Amino acid sequence: MILPSIIFILIFSYIPMWGVLMAFKEYNMFEGFAASPWVGTMHFRMFFESPEFWSIVRNTFGISMLKLLIGFPAPIILALMLNEVKNIVFKSIVQTVTYIPHFISWVVVSGLVFSMLAVDNGAVNEVLVKMSLIDKPINWLSIPEYFWGILVSVGVWKEIGFGSIVYMAAIAGIDPAMYEAASIDGASKFKQIFKITIPSIAPVITIFLLLGVGNILNAGFEDILLLTKNLNNGILMPYAQTVDTYVYQMGILNQRYSYATAAGLLKSVLSVLLLYVANTISRRFGKASLW
């Protein structure tokens, strides 16, 4: 079983890495990879000097930080809340309802978002108008200032339940005797959570936080692509364009393969550096680390 696994990893993980050399060539699909001339770091310089560079950096970090600050603690809070629920039936219903969105395609989710936020008969506008919170329906997906909030909110709703599974498993491994001893000492439920539960699952939280920092440049692709109607929403694009969508636009739509590879390679290198720095800091402070 080991040899087939090694062959699979080599074929699908390591051999394709040869393609990153395209970032240092002026790739021509008709001449082929070998015949394409070397251009050094020209494509990297072009990316840094492009007029979209700073807006792409702002959007990528802005969306990623919001997803990390809101999306990371959300599953932990849900797991802590579910752990305190004693009614098994209610707990199972809540878990099922929160898990299901993870298995729904972003294509379906984006359709639901468009339907819910529609100006004509959209549920959100209907409710807000009837509650007199707004005077007339709002075209939410045509206002750039709202896009980040919508994107992050939908992402949290989709992944919060599935993300809580690991934390629920970690909480289940805590010795019940610790809670019994705390109850005898008069500790309230809140005190037990902060003194027993959270410290006990802290290593798991740290590991996932490190992975989150390493993925901080992955601001999203499918969700942004679909919510901007395949990057055709010109109003939202100054606030929605990230490194991943930019690579897709340049590489697939505009066929600038070498330029797109350079942008993607730069993002990958920075992600590895961020992960290394975060892991080093965590290890230096005596916390859990990846290596």
C-alpha cells in the first residue's frame, strides 16, 4: 500500500510543480514549454507594477482577515454551546441543520444568496421593509461596501457546523471528572468553560489557527467567482478581486499563463512564509506547533 501512495503523490503533487517554472518563461502554447524563452522575473515585476496590485492586496488581506477573525472562532463557540446542551434530540437537530450547508455546492448557495437578496420579492428586503428598518428594497449585491460582509457571513453560515466537528471531538475527550470536581468546588458553567474546556482544547485551537494563518492569502475563489457572476460585476470587482480570482482571470480568461503563474507562485511562497513565522512564534511560546 505504501508504494502506490508514493507513486500517487509523485504524479499528482510533485511532478506538476515543474509547471511553476512557467512563471520565469514567456510561455507560448504553440511553441511548447521547452521552446518558450526565459524571461527571469519579468512577470513578477509586471505584477508588482500593475494598477490592480494594491487593490488586490487590500482585498485579499481584508477578506482573509475578516474570515479569520469571524469564521475561526465561530465553530469553537458553536461547539462550546452544543457541549452544554443536554437535550439529545435538540442537540442532534442543531448539529444536522448546521452541518448540511457544508455539503451544498457554492453554485446552489450563490443562487440562494441572489434569491434572498433580490430587490423584487427578496426575503431579506421583504422582512426589513415590513419591520420599517428600510424604506425601500436595497440592491445589496450592487453596493461594494456590503460585499465583504455578505461574503464572510455566507461563508460562516456554510462552514460553521462542519468546522465544529473537530472541536466537539476534542471536547468529548476531556475527562468528566474534571467537571465534577469543578462543580463540587462551586464553579459555574461559564467558569468551567474558561478554566477547563478551552484550556483542554487549546492545542487543537492553536493548530487550526496556524493553518488559518497559512491560508490567510486564500481569501476565496468559488464564493467570490459566483457572487460576482463570474467576475462580470464591474461594480463589485474593485472590492472583490483577490489573488485567486486575478490568477483565474489572467490565466484562464486572458490566456496570460506565465503572468498568472507568477502571481500564483508569489502567493504560495508568501503563504509558506506566513505559516513558518506563525509556527515559529507558537513553538517559541511553548504552544502547540505543526513541526
